[in-house]
Amino acid sequence: STLYNATLMANLEIVERHPHSKKVGYVEKDKDAATSYGSSDLKFKNNLEYPIMINTYMTEDSITAEIVRI
């Protein structure tokens, strides 16, 4: 969900997304994305006119994903 929201904010094209089967409390409705090895993926395409880089950061309390222009 963290990466999915970063892709939305960057206006990237979402190719494949699967919502969680139940409501999750850490993101708004329709802002979640579930993955499961071998069956459900989050796929997106860089449809922008420049390359991007994905940075991720983790602390004990949070996970952050950012998409930046390179």
C-alpha cells in the first residue's frame, strides 16, 4: 500500500493492483494494495518522460516510499 500510494502521487500508470480482502486501518478505502507471492502483484509502468528512482525508508514506527525524478 505504501508503494501504491507513492505511485499514485507520482502519476504513474497502475497496471495491476489488488485490494486487501478485508478493510485495513492504515490507509483510506481504495488506497490499499495487497500482494501475495505467486498470485497477486502490484505492477506499475513509468509513463513519465523521465527515469525515476524508488527510495524506501523504514523506522521502528513507519515505512516511507518515495518516487523521485533522476
